[in-house]
Amino acid sequence: MDERSASRSPSWGISDVALEFVMGHLDDAGDRDAVSRVCKKWHRIDALTRKRITIALCYSTTPERLLERFPWLESLKLKGKPRAAMFNLIPDDWGGYAGPWTRVLAQGFPCLRSIYFRRMIVRDADLELLSSSRAHTLQALFLDKCSGFSTDSLKLLGRTCSRLKTLFLEESSIKEKDGEWVRALALNNAVLESLNFYMTELRVSPEDLALLATKCRRLRCLKISDCDVLELGPIFAAAAALEEFGGGSFNDSSGEEAAYRRVRFPPGVCRLSLSFMGTQEMPAIFPLAANLKKLDLQFTFLSTEDHCQLIHHCCALEVLEVRNVIGDRGLETVGERCKRLRRLRIERGEDEYEDEQGKVSHRGLIAVARGCLELEYLAVYVSDITNAALEELGALSKKLRDFRLVLLDREERITELPLDRGVRALLAGCTSLRRFALYLRQGGLTDAGLQYIGELSQRIGYMLLGYVGETDEGLLAFARGCPVLQKLELRGCCFSERAIARAVLQLQALRYVWVQGYRASPRGADLLAMARPFWNIEFIPPQRFRITADGPTLEQPAQILAYFSLAGARPDCPAPVVSIYPPPPSVSLYLPSLPR
């Protein structure tokens, strides 16, 4: 046998059964895609054995195509509106409708057990269709930051989906018609393990929640909306298996400071997300502190000193979510005490309510880098920054996979800009990075720094860059790198329309790009330079709006959204959105004049 035949014979000898077994253990989507390209046989077996899939944009394919390609899916995660919609940067009627998908999901996919919609418009009719068609198979339903439905459809889900183990509604906008949906769920379901309607405006009675906890003995996660913690005693007593609790509120106005100290959480609770908790109520969680693995304090009224005192007792923390009121002193406590910390999220608070100590700077970042060597995720709003802080992270945070930093604009002077040297050290040292966001201010990063990002982002698939670079050359130098970058978001950039189009063409792996704030060409024709088969290009003109009825008029800059799509031009493009490519029928490819 010649050398070529010898090398190929093992592949020929693999049976379909063996291939199906091996592919069944491949969970990474990239590995799956690579395997499916080997030959037609492997492509077919991948289609038969693929159990989970994530579609990053609902307009990138059609539900019919998905059904034809992967008929035996067990789990589908589908995303609608761009991420910028979470910050009110995308028009409300942009799109992201679940209707076309739910119609196909109701008819096909006989093995489908889990459905996850994120930032989508889901109507009551969509949920009614799912509840009628998948009542006996649906085990997990996630409606993450969705809108368009009411408690009527939730009540129907509770009555019909008796095998539902997970119902996730966090941060969704839901029209409330009555509070009976939790009771319907409790009366018809004994297997529920996770119920989450945290950060919604739904109102439910403590009695219905207690009934749910009594009936569902395997309930491990309960995250609710506002409900006084003093009324949750029967729920905590019944939920013996509870491991995660979120929501509630501390509303007692009787003047009895010790009232909340009598609250007793279930002994197994190790993940807490509390709302409206102040200094007087903080001792209620001290008995759990040593065993806590996750602590979310974003919506509490704690001061910097309170954070220091509480975190001092939480040595087992793996996930910590706070506002920047934690301050550098709080982060120094985190570095000293939380050696197992894997995820740290520091959101921006309301500036007028933060005390002077509540500012995060390079000092706090250095403390975290030196103390939390297991860190995998870091998202932080900082008031001040230096290259040295980024260098410390690059030298010590070897497990960091996701890094996001926003430089706030409330300080007139920053200790050290630009951050070219620090960014280069961070990316060179943190070789496990897969997601990277850097949102600075003018002068925060030069063209050289932008080139460093391109050269050193060998494994980064998602990137957000704000107020970086100086000229078009910096963007083009960046685009010569980033070999696996699939999703790019740019905001407040100085780049021209032509440079953006050229950069998109240079980034070979790119599948999605969103830009807000750029130098437009006189007639917008330069956007057509990125036009090519299987790409949709949309333009959202500048918009004027008021935050309050009597407030000043603000202008939101123009936006570009371009994405790879097998579905062609979408049929539901609203009036504020101009489809540039593919062009609508009988419409000129050239746009009217766009703002400079």
C-alpha cells in the first residue's frame, strides 16, 4: 500500500456508529464546524448528531433551513436585536420577531427540549403555539430581555407544560394582567427546578410562591421581583433544596432595625442577588457569607465601607457583581480575601449617589490582579487608569478569557494616556482571551495601540472598541490582524466610511459589525464597498430624542449594521432602517446625502 493510501485508510474504516459516538462528545461549535467540512459523510453525521446550536442573529438564517440542516436538535439559542439595544441605541421596532421561528419550532424538531430567546419580540400567540405543540416535551424556556408578551401566556405555560424544569424571564418587559400565573405553575408542575423573573415588574403573592416551593421539592433557583423579604419566611422554610435566591426587597418602615436579622435563608443557599438592602439589613446574610459562591450587590444601598465589611466574610466567592461604589478599598479587600474569584463585574452607579470613596481606578485593578489569580472574566467601569494596571493584569491573569473596560468621563484628567503600552502587555500576557472590550476617550489609544490589538488578538472572537485610534490607517492596521474575529462593534470612532468598508473586507472571519458615530461619505456610497454575496448592510439614520418630556433634545449618531446571512434581505425592515444591500426592489443602490 502506498503512503497516501495508508494515511487515508483509517478514515475509510470508521463506521457510522463510531463517528456518531465520537461526534456526540464534541461540544465546541468551532470543532463541530471543522469536522462537518471534512467530507459529505461527516457533514451528514454532524447534522444527525448536533444537539445544541446558538444563532447569534435571527436574520442570519431561516428556521426552515435550520430544520433541514439539524432536524434532531435538543437545544436552540436564538438572539434577536443587536447588543446595543440594551443601551437604547437601536430603534424599538428594529425587528427580532420570534413569530417566524416559533411556527417552525412547533412543527418540527421532535427532540427539542430547550428554547432560548434573547432580545426578541415574543407575542402571546407565539407562546401559546409553543405551549400547545410542545407541552409534553419542553423542559426549559428562556425569555431573556424579551418583550411583547403578557402574563396570560405565562399562565397558559403553567397550565400545560408540566415537564418544565426551567422558566427564565429575567429583565423581560411583560404586560401584567393578573398574578395567577405562578399559582397555575405551582398547581400543574412538580418538577420545576429554576424560576427566574428577576428585574421584571411582575407582582406575585408570597402565598403562591410558598405553594410553588412546597410542590416543587427540587427547586434550586428562585429569583423574583420586588417582594418584602420579611414575607418570604414560608417560602424559605419549604424550599429545602434552594441554592440560589435573587430579588426580594427590604421595605420595612416600622423602625425595628432588628426585623431583618430574623430572616433565615435556606441553609444550602450559596448564590445571592439582593435588592434595596442597606447597612442595617446587611447582618441578615452574615450566617451564609462563608459559603457564598456568588454575590450580586448591584441593586443595594451599601457604601464602600459596607462592601469591605461584607466581602471580608466571603472567602469562597467565585462570582461577584457590584457597582463602582465598591471603590478601590473594596477591591483591595476582594484581592485579599477572594482567592477563588473567577468572575468580577463592576457596573457604573449613579454618580450623584456615590460617595467619594466609590471610585474604581488602577489601584483597585492592581489589587485584583495580584490577589485573584483564578480570574476568568473582568468587566469594570473605571474613573482612572494607568498602563501599569493593564501590565499587571497581563502578567498575572493568565486565565482571563473575557476582559471589558470602560473609562468613565466624569474625571477631567486621567493619570496616564494613551494606554498603548498597557494594552499591548495585557493582550500579550492574557493568551486565553476570547472576548475583549475597550471603551476609552479621545487620546486613550493611538494608531499604534490599535495595531497592537490587531496583531495580538489571535484568538479573540468578539470585540468592542470605543473612542480608539487616530486615523484610518490605524483601523486598517488593526484589520490586518484578528484572524478569528467574528463580531466587531465600534462606537465614537474617527474613521471614515471608506476605511470601515475596507476593514470589514480585510477581516476574513468577520460575520457581524455594528458602528455608531463615524465620518460618513457625502452620499453614503462608500458603504457599498463592503457589499458582497450573503451580506446584509443596514443603515440607521441619526435620530433626535428627549430623555424626559421637558429635557433638551439629544441627537444620536448614524449607525451601520452589517452581517452575514444565508436568508437574504429580511422582510420586516422598518421605516427607520435603510437596507443598503441587498437593495430593495426598484430602489437605487445610492443613498441620499448622509450627515457628515
